[in-house]
Amino acid sequence: MPKLKATERDQFLQEPGVVMRIAVVRADGSPLVTPIWFIHENNAIYFTPREKSEWFNCLRRDPRVALSIDEQVMPYRKVLVEGAAELVHDVGEDDDWRELYSRIAQRYVGIEGARQYIHNTIDQPRGLYRVAIGDATMVTWRMPVEGEASMGIWASRYYVPGTDF
């Protein structure tokens, strides 16, 4: 599969409505995957767990995460990130990053919807985490676009010996 160029990756991560799935590790070692809203700014991916969410408790105990950001329609772009989530603002510091919180919500429900969402959830304590892209492992790909070869697009490790492209 072709990898996304940095500009393609950044453009994809800016598109409104694209949901991220975050995988965290529970205390018993089992994985927990949750679809969430996010924003990509300053070469980092930011997200906001509510204080009462299971995955917030998991992050407090173990900051390792795997992030999957993809789309359902062609060209099937995907960004996979593995790294450590950093707690930027803990519960009770919401006023320090409310503008970022608003920008995250606007990506999914527009300006007016974000105002209403914040109004309806202002009393719900949350934290702000980020994963710095430069400190994480990242894999990207997309399906070929017009003019690119469509056969043999997968990495050779996926094919049995003797496959004819």
C-alpha cells in the first residue's frame, strides 16, 4: 500500500468527523478500545477522557496507547500510532484548555453544536491527553489512486512465495 506523505497525513488528520479509536491496557492486561473525538495540532494528537471513563483510569495507570484513525470510504486512508499518552491537563484544569476542547467538538458537531455540547457537559470533569507524533511509532497507508498500480500493493510479507504480480 502506498504510505501517506506527511502533507496527506496531516490533511487527513484535519478532516472533520474522522473518529479515532484508542486502545489502552486494563489492570488485568486486557485491551480496551474506545472510539473518541480528537484533534491534531502542533504535531500531536489531543483527546479528552471524562474522569469517570474506564479508559481514563487505564491511562492514569499505564500511558501506553495504540491509536487507529481511518475512514470507511476510498481511498481507505489510515494512520496507526503507538506510543505513550501524556497528561497535559488533569481534572480540575478545564478552564486552562477550554478553547482546545471547543475546537475538538467543532470538528464533529460544528460551532453551534460545540457550544451546546460544552454547555451540556461543562460540569463533567475531564483531562486532556496528547500523543506527540515525534515520540511515537506511526504507520500510514492508503489505497492507490488513479494512475498508481493497483496490483502488488500490499507489502510482500502478505503474499505466499511464487505470487505473480
